[in-house]
Amino acid sequence: MHRHRIFRVSRRAAALALGLALLGPQYAVADGPEPERTSGSAPLLAGSLKPIKLEVGIPTEQLEKLRERGKAAERAGRPLPKADVPFQTERRPERQPAAGRADLTFAEAIEFIEQDAERRKTPMNSRVDSYLGQQRTARTATSAESGFTAQATAATIGETPSQALYDSCMTAGAASETGRVYDRFTFCQQVPITADYWEKDAAGNPVDHLGTTKATLEVVAQGFEDQRTMRLFSQIKQGSVSYDWGWWDNIWTAPGVPLSLFGTCAPDQLDCGASRSPATLTWDNWNNNPSWAYWDISNSAAAGYGRDKLMPSFWRVEFFTESDEFSTDAPGTSPVQVVRCDSAAYIVGPFGADRSHGCVFPGATPVLKYSLSGTEAAVAQHILGAQTHPEYTYPRLPAEEEAQRDKSIPGQAVNGQPVHYGLHRIHSTLNATDYQANRDHKDGACYGTGPQASTYAGLGLNPAPDTSTQQCDEYPFASTLEGAASPDWDFSVQAVPKTDNASAGGKLIAYYNADRILAWDASLPYPDGTNDRFWVEIVD
């Protein structure tokens, strides 16, 4: 027993060193909670993200046509023509990305995630309660054919993001290089853009700087829960456009210049595809219409990694003014982001709905919340004690080891932020050996039974649970790699009412499905960094 525990200490130190070196800030202890964010659409923060610039050439002949149209509108006393929606078709321009390499693509994605992990500390917006409510609805709703109705875990993704989602996500945190990962399925960003327009002669040489147009590009992205697709929405924020062309051109010329937005995969992507054509409106139309364009970014399992066919895709929004009359030297681009898609057959929706394919934003911090006032209260109290005062928990350390160290139990989050090493999910079938080992150690520590009974003789739970009304609860969960059998971490067991344990177990399973937490796969490249991990927060 003593040798086993000393080995546990050295293994834990090695694991922490590897985790910190490989994964960077997201595995480190947080310095403190992120300031609370307010809801509603916030103005762009000054200096939070440098404007992305675009340069456009206008032939002298086309410039004259634009100004003649403005003069006609001025004489008629009416504004320039307005369009209701962006011009956009299902046909995508012929533009093939360069061939990518699978090993480099995955490594680059992990490096990308690691580098911005520190800046992606926005708390997870858990949807477990909604998920459970929909499960109950699915069981009670009537149908003429089957007697029940299966429902999706999240609202249907339509042709525009919902206003409620926009208001919740597009807060100050969105105005940054990394944007805001609102939850595992939602991302948003505000990007300042600047377009310089030049008059060009017949040879294409710039002869006069006409002016500058500035605006805020907005991006909302949502991962589908039933296919390997992410829907990318973009628009110009209403009221954000300003012109510096001279007083007359500010009113009658610059607002009529077209601007196109184009959602696309970043170059050199393996198995990344995007749908639909660029979306085009004039600057004035973008500025005065609540219009969104959208594209679907997808990948297939053909080039996926590991058991669940994981594949990251890089994506961005390009913006430009391009036609027979206008020429953009190079499109402006929003900062490149990443979405991860998978084909995990064991992820299910309410009442068994198929969720075997889906896409999430890996920059999210997945946090499972248990409540001290909920139906799982006794389990929540146990976990809180294990996280904050592990030295008082069962099983006890041997006396000689207890004099050298305290127990260390991972997985804690506070205010939505990690303060300890994360937990990795394991599956009872896919990771059967690890899962059963956790059960054996739990039984030995809780009941003094099973193949590990002697390991915890005199150290286990005292008194043992009254099995007529109680069950043994263990933390970290049996469904985690860091559970009772882990050689790297300690664990805790406690007797809790059966009802509380059942409620907590149900919420854990629902959480795994609702937030698409994949089970440990040692075959993945960089498994410590690429496997999902999550944290547990106890709330009032």
C-alpha cells in the first residue's frame, strides 16, 4: 500500500508536468475567475483587435458612373436604392484549396487550440437542464403513431441566428482576436474592418486615394449536433459603417459601393468544404438592414482520426469589393478559427435520437454543474468536500503517507473556470478495463469487497453505506480516467441517499450527451491534448 501511494505521487508529478508542457494554460491553475459579463450587444472595445484592412481599386470610368448615380439620386431627393437581403446563391465559386496533409493539419489544430487557450476562458453555458426537460417532454408528449415525440437537444439552426443567442453571445468578449466561445456549440466575434478605395487609371495604377470606409464585421457560428457541419453566419453590424471620402461622396458615392462577405475554409485544409456563394450588398444596405448571410462548413469521417473520426477544420470570413469594375488586391479576412467534428456513435439525443455526428468548438471550457439545493444535493456536498478538503475524505491515506502529503483530487471549477486538472470521460464498453478497475477500487474502499478489498483494509469508508436506503458515491466519477483506479490521483467515497445518487448519475449521462464529451481514445495523436476533458462546479 505504501509503495503504491508513493508511486502515485511520482506519476502525478509526471502527469502534471506533461499536461502543462503539452496543453499550456488551459490545464494550469486559474489565477482567478473571469469578470462577470453582461448580456446584450456591447460596442467594440477600443484596441481589443486591430482593424483588418482592405484595398480596392476603382477605374475612373466606373467612378464616374457611381457619381452620376449619386447626382441623379440627389436631384430626385431620394436615397440610394435599398436591398432587403444579400445577394447569395447556392452555387459556390470554383476555387479549390491546396492539398493538405492529415498529420500536419491535426498537429496545427492542436497547436492553435493550445496557443489561445488562456484567452478562451469564457465559462461554459451548460444546457443540461434544458436537455433533461426535453427528455421529459419526449416521454410524455403524445403522437398518433408512436405515443411519443423525439426532440433535438438544441434549437433548430435556421438561416439567421436567433436574437436571444446573438444578445447572449455578442458581449465584450467577442471583440477580440479569438472571439467568444459561448458554449460547445456556439461562437461569435466582432471584427473591425477598414477598406481603402483608390481611383486607378487604364493601366491599373493608383492615381488618387478616394476615401476610407470603416465598419464592424460580425460573425456567429453554430455547430450542428446531428451532422459534421457548422453553420457560419456573418453580417455588417447595423449602424457601424462610417465614410471618410469627402462630404459629397460620403452621402452619394461611398454608400453605393458593393461589399461581399464570403465564409470559407482556410487554405491548405484537408477534407474541409464550404457551401454557398459570397453575399453582396452595398455598404449602405449592410448598414441599414438586419441581414445575415450564411455558409455551411463541413468535413467527412473519411479523413478523421481515432475511434470517433475526429477532424478539425479551420475557417474564416473573407470580405472584398470585386466585380468587373472593382478590383481587390487581396481580400480582408477575419481571424482564423477552428471547429472540431466527430462521428461518435455512443452520443445520443433525448429519447435515443441519433447524435452520432456533430461539431463543437474545442475552445470552450466544459463545466458540469451540480447544485447543493437540487435533487442531487448529497452528491454535490460530497464532491464539494472532496474538491476543497480532500484530506478529510475516505479512503484515508496510510499513516506514514498521510504525514508526507495531502490527498489530491482533480476536476474542480470555480465560477466556470478550471482550478485543477480536468477529467477525461471513459465509456463502460469502449474503455471497459479502466471502467471496471474504478468500480473495483470503489467497492474495496466503500464496502470492503471485491478484488481491491485488501488495498483499503482499515482505510475505507466507516461506516459502510446502509444499502437499504444508501449507495456509495465516488468522485472522480467511475466514468473518468481519473477515477478510483487512477495511479495518478486520489479519490473520495461517501454514502449518499439512493435518490440523490440516481439524480446525479442521470445528470452526468445527460451532460456527456448534451455537451458532446467524447470518451478517452489513446490512439489519438497527442492523446492528453486531443481528448475531451471537463470540470465539475458545485453551485448553491
